[in-house]
Amino acid sequence: MKTIDLKARWQELADVKDVLGARGWFPGTSGNLSIKVSDDPLEFLVTASGKDKYKRTDEDFVLVNQHSQPAEDTQLKPSAETLLHQKVYELTDAGCSLHVHTVSNNVMSELYAKKGEVTFQGQELIKAFNLWEEDAVLRVPIIENPAHIPDLANLLAEKIDDNVFGVLIKNHGITVWGRNAFEAKKHLEAFEFLFESHLAFRIHIQGGR
Ligand SMILES: CSC[C@@H](O)[C@@H](O)C(=O)COP(=O)(O)O
Ligand SMILES: [Zn+2]
């Protein structure tokens, strides 16, 4: 991959990070973002671990290889959850993968954990996932949150299929992807809108039931 492409991808991911950060979607240094730089062999930029993701610096991202290891000499540590991004790239046509912790995605993951998924139907915004039929259903699988990251990555991998665009991790967050940064961000925004609307409906219309 040429340096210019790496720079362009870096810029693209940094811009997405700024927008998500402005929404407060990285509380307590949580969250991690990645963007694919090359396909064969797989290489992607991923956020450095434990950083304040509301700040924009020259050390925000690390280039990693197909084994989630740094592809160049660096003191920086790739995100602790890099393996989840690797799985997304291995199993989908994604060019970008976004993971955030929000109050809404955490509450939804807990509310529907026993069902193992949450579904949305009859909501205009499921069109953001290219679901145009009137009776179309958007399904969001929910997985447990084992501390051992390879186990978590395997649970995620089991839920990935053509009609899945993101997976909720119980009491943790959501991992979302898209063919490029624009689409991944679109998917993430649509998920969060659907979660917030659903929770507002339950509180205000159903009295919290
Ligand atoms: C500090 S809480 C969040 C972490 O445990 C993790 O879930 C997370 O999203 C961020 O980890 P990171 O290693 O910075 O990518
Ligand atoms: Zn996380």
C-alpha cells in the first residue's frame, strides 16, 4: 500500500473519530475504530489502546497486520479489542469497523440479552441498512462479554452473516461495520437512533415496561 493511501485512510478514520467524539461516544477512553488499508495481506489502522479518544494526535492509530500485530516499529499498543476488528475484516467485505460504548447500546444489550437479539421492523431508519421492503426486519445479535478477548472475538465471529451489520456485546457496547468509513458511520448512527427511540418509547409510552 502506498504511503498516500495510508495517509488518506488515517485522515478518514481521524475524521470519523472526531465526529463520534463530538457526540460523547468514547466515555472513559472506551471505544476503538479501525479502517482497512490493504486486503492481501490484510492490514488495517486501529486506535491505540487506552488513549483519550476525544483528542486528535499523531499517535491515535497503529497499523496492524492480519494477526492484529503492529506492522511497523512502534511503542504504541493496538486496541485490546483489535482481534474483533480482524474478525470483521476476515468474514465480511467491510472496509471500516467501529466499536463504541453508549448508555443506549448498553441498556438495550441488557434488556434483550435473554432473547439473544433485538429486532426492528416498521422503522424508517432500517433503510440505512439497505432494507427497503415494508415488512423488512433488522436483526441485531447480542453476545456475552467474556474478558478473554479471543473468546469474545469468536462469539462475534459466530454471529456475523450477510444480514448482520452490527453485534451488541452485553453490558459493553456495539461493534458495527460497513464497506467504508461513510457506511460504517451511517450504520452506527442508525443503530444508536433506533436504540434511543426504542428506549424513549418504552419509558414515555409504555411507562418503562
Ligand atoms: C476503559 S473501558 C473499555 C475497554 O475495556 C474496551 O472495552 C474498549 O472499548 C477500549 O479499549 P482499547 O484498548 O482502548 O481499544
Ligand atoms: Zn469496548
